Amino acid sequence: MSKAFASQADLQEKQVSFTRLSDNAYAYTAEGDPNTGVIIGDDAVLVIDTQATPVMAQDVIARIRGVTDLPVKYVLMSHYHAVRVLGASAYQPQEIIASQDTYELIVERGAQDMQSEIERFPRLFRAVETIPGLTWPTITFQGEMTLWLGKLEVKLLQLGRGHTKGDTVAWLPQQRILFSGDLVEFDATPYAGDAYFNDWPQTLDRIAALQPSALVPGRGAALTTPAMVQAGLAGTRAFVSDLYANVKAGAAAGRDLRTIYKDTHAALKPKYGQWVIYDHCMPFDVSRALDEATEYRDPRIWTAERDKAMWEALES
């Protein structure tokens, strides 16, 4: 019998917080579950990452309506993962924005990703039957795009590859507030199944160079001071670097995936084992790291079948 995903035993509902970072910026967080960012301009609202289903998005909408009656005109997909984007229809946005790289990933692997994510982590897809299908952007860009919400400037930036090749951050330059998507996590294990380990630390350096005074990570509490921002960046950078170094050392020694996984899981657990979803992420993270360290520059597509085969091989 196959060993169930660690996340299939994760059934406890999390306490939601809706944190005000400024007159214009809010963070919807839930103890390590996927975060949503909200930017309120003079005439419209931008939502960054939507929650996983339209029913789950309704709670975000209720929080928004507690602070503004302005329409949600824009949704930004920080990247393509299903848990981030499949609630978009609930907002009835005028436009859904993504990087061109994210669009290409949806074309290439969006359907497979949707199936695999739902099977991996069912609690994060409450009322899954309400998802109308894949979320497709109506606007794509490359590199940089500026939105004006009245007089409020919002920069959408691709600062480099990391969590995926399409990663996009939202930046309020007037207030130095950044919404990072899963490029940055806080007290939460980065999922790296679609990552670029060689690139990710440099991308974090580019985020640091903006000198954010506050940052909304992909998972974990809103980082409300420069010191907290630095801690979030440092923790994410350390995890990515430590994991990749361990995997590369195992590959250089000629060890197989299962041995490298067991060694890396044990080596990193004292430092990161208390972070949420550690046991869930590690098989995917090590598998991708070994791919990148050996023969696959770009991430292979995760299907539900590949998920299960990998999990059983490493966790049995």
C-alpha cells in the first residue's frame, strides 16, 4: 500500500489574520497556509494570489469588504501553482495579470499541476468542486509592468527565477512594501519542486536590494519591520542553499536519490524541521535539486502519478 502524502494528514484549520501594513496594503495569512496580498488604491483593488478555490476566496473578499467598497479590478498571479490561483473567479476581476513565463507554464503543465496539487494537499482545496477550471491571465508582461491605482504606483517585477521561472513580485515603491509570492517564506518550508536552485539566492539578493520596509511572504506571518524582512530573506536563502549543497555533495559522491533524500532530510531537520510542511516538501525539494545538479536544467512536470511514485520510493 502506498504511503500517504504527509499533507493528507494535515487536517487542522488555521487561524486567519488580516494584517494592515499601510493605508493601502494588507496581508491575509493563516499560520503557514498560502497567503494572499491586497493592495487598495484610489479607485480599485489588486489581489495578489487568490486562495485555491472560489469558496476559500470568499473569506478574503469579506476581509476586503471590511475596509473598502472599491472593486477588485486586478488579480496578480505571482506564479502558476494551483493553490495560488484557482480561486480567481470569485473576485470577478477585470484583468488577471501574470508574467509571460507563468502563462507558458500554465500551457505546458497547468492541468497536471492542478491534479497533483489537489491530491497532495486536500485541505487547501476546500470546496474543490467550485473551481471552474484553470485560471488564465488576460494580460501578460515580461520583466516589469506598472499599474496605477489612481495615484498609487504598483510595480510588478520579475526579479529572477527561484520558486518557479515565472515568479513575479508586487512592489509599492512609495511605501517600500513588497509582496513576494513563494520566493520568500517565513517559518515555513519552501516548496522547491519547480525551483531553480542556482538562481534563487541571487533573486533574493535583488529583493533585498529594494530594501523593503515590510514584506508579505508566500507563507508565514507578514514581515512588518526591516529586521523581520531581513530574517525572512535570510531564512529562505539559507534553506535553499543548505539543501542544494547537501544534494550536490551526495550527487558528487555517487549516491542514489533515496540515500541523498534520507541524508539531506536528517541534516536539515535540526535547523528547519519545525517549519510548517517540512516533511511534505522535502521529497519534492530533494528530487528537484538532484535533477538540477545532474541532468535537468529545467524542472520536469509533476503529475499525480509521478508524485505518488516518488513519495512511495522515498518515504516507504
